[in-house]
Amino acid sequence: MVKNFAQSLSDARLMADAVKAHIDELKASTGMAEDTGEKLEALIKSMSDLDTAQEKLKAELKRKTSELDEKGKELDALVNDCRKRVKLGIAKDGWKEFGISATR
């Protein structure tokens, strides 16, 4: 079973709390470092902060993508309008200069 991010953090918080509560026993029986619980908590906070920053960036990316799409539509509309006007005002043999390859 693959854990999601929230479940991983929840499991890590549970582990950190239990390690801190039993550090003397774990230190004596396994040699676990005194500050292991604090290290776990620091990593959890760091990951949580990074996740928050990532979510903000995702939201900003969506906004910028939307802006880019709108500007692209605006550009396409203006280029199409220019193309129509060039076809009306310029002889066919001059269309190529405007990037128009159609011959009608």
C-alpha cells in the first residue's frame, strides 16, 4: 500500500511522540540518539512548510497558465484579423511577406 503525504506525516508525528515518550528505554536498548524525536519533528515541520509552499506555487502556476491562455487567444484573434486585412489590402504575391501561404 502506498501512503499519501498526509498519512506519512501523521505516521511520522505518531512515531515522534512515541520516541520522545520512550527515549530512555530506546536509548538503553538500541542506542537511539537522545534528539531523535526532535529530529523527526523538525523534518515533519520542514516537509509541511515545503508542502504549503508547493501548493502556493501550484496555485500561482494555474493562475499564470490561465493568463497565458487568455493572452494566446488575444494574440490569435489579432493575428487572424491582421491576416484577413492583409488579404483584402495586399496583392496575393505580397502575402508571403506577412507569413501567409494561402493563395485564395
